[in-house]
Amino acid sequence: MEEHPENAAPEPVKRGWKRPAMRFATVGLAGVVLLMQAVQVARDPSIANLLVAAVFVLLAAAIALQVVLLRSMGNRRVRRAMSRLHGSAYISDLEGLPNRNYLLSEIRREMPRARGIVIPFVVVVLSLDTIEEVRARRGEEFADRAVRGMADVLKRFTRTSDFIAHLGGARFAVLLNECRYEDSFIYLKRVPGSIAVSDGRTMYEVPVAARVHQYDLEALYATDVLNEAEQSQPLRRKQTVQFGSIAA
């Protein structure tokens, strides 16, 4: 089975022994005091002793309730922290899109299905290859707008049956299920050849590069499939029937 360190489950949260020990000692001390008070009431069941015993019972109940609540709140905090760790492992900071780990998980799930029905799938990698030049010339905010514009475009033109992921930076991937290489161009015709970003005065066109890889029904590892897609040569514009641009 393929191992991926980045997909490994988060390590269990290590808890110190001091806080549980203090809680145990508190509950134990309250129990001892209650036992002593019960003995005192048994020896002298006066009204004064009964009132004192009632007060101690209420105090012990309050202490026990506090311990239970603190433990419950601590468990909820741990669960929330683990949830955030799990989410950060599979969700990108950009538009809440799935990230590379999530895409690899989807590819692993899709590979045996594709082999079973003998219909491949296609991974399309779309990127703004000149984004660093744009960032140097226009600034960080301008480049970020271009990347967000690319994410919006992909969400707008991708079917719900397919899978979009943010690979990091200005690189995205789309998993086209039950699709062959030549059929992927139907999808690419809907994707613009550039993202147009305005600085308030003029529009700047950031070209979109497309790379396409068809799963050959033989590769065993999801990382190999994605690497093949990322390392393939970008398509020439005439191959993708040059599209218009969409403003971001």
C-alpha cells in the first residue's frame, strides 16, 4: 500500500499527568471529608451535624460537577484541534478548495474503479506559469487576485461530477472522471486561455497553461499519475482552440 507522510494521521495529543492527578486528589479529598462527616452524623445525629453534612454534600457535588465539566470542555477542545489538523491536511487556504493530499486520495479511489469499468480518467493541470513575473511587476495583491480569479473560473466551468484541487501557488488540477484524453478538450474549450486582472486603470492578461495526462489503467500509485500530469508538456494554444479571457 502506498505511503504518504503528508497524509499520515496527526499524532495523538500528549496530555500531562499533573492536571488529572490534581483532579483525582481533589475528588479523593472530598470523598474522605464526606466519609468523616457521615461518621460524625452516625455518632451524633443532631440537627447541626445534619446541616453541616448537607453543606459538605453540596460542596462535593459542586466539585464533582466542575471536574466533569472541565474534562468535557478539554475533550471538546482536543476534538476541535484534531478537526482543524485534519481539515488543514486536506483543504487549501484558497477558496476552501481541496488540496494536493485530497486530490491524491480521490485519484487512489478512482484508479480501481477506472480499471474495473475499463474507462480511464484524465488529470488536467492548469497553472499561471508567469505568476512570479506578475508578482514582481505588479505586486503581491495583484498576483493573488489573478490566482483567486483562476479558482473562481474553474469552479464556474467544472462539472460537479469532476474534482477540482489547488496544488499550491498558482497551480490547480481537475480530475475528469470517465474521460479519455481527446474528450478532455471539450472541457478545455470552456476554460479561458488567460485571466484578465484589472489594476483600476488597465487590464493585464495572465496566460493559463494547460497540461493533460490520461490514466493508462496500469499505474499503481496516485503520486505517479499526478506527477505525470504535472511534468507533461503544456499544450500549445492551437491544440486547445484558443479561448477568450475572463476578468477577475
